[in-house]
Amino acid sequence: MATKNRDVILGVGIETSGEAGVQRLAAEVRKLGQEGDPAAAECRALADQLDRLGEQVGAVQAVRSLN
């Protein structure tokens, strides 16, 4: 019996630095989440995680600047 479900594994490597870079990446991923495809919810969740990561990067940069 054939099914319409298909598992796909996709590896993506992304490198960015600094709080602004992470925020730009989150914004781009958030745009993908607005397109209404089946992966939209996952894109929005990833964008939220990237937002939190960007905040952490900003905090780390602030601590490093104290030295």
C-alpha cells in the first residue's frame, strides 16, 4: 500500500557571528514560516530558538567587553 508520507533528511550548515547575524538569520527563517507550507510551524519554532540564541550571544559579547 502506498502512502503519501515521505521522510526526508536534510542537512544544513549555517555559520554566522554576532547578535546581529543571528537576528538576521532568525528573520529569514521566520519568513519561511509565513509561507504556509507544512514546515511553517517548525520554521517559526526555529526562528524563536534563534531569537533566544541571539539574546545569549549579545549577553556573552557584553561580558567579553568588560575585560
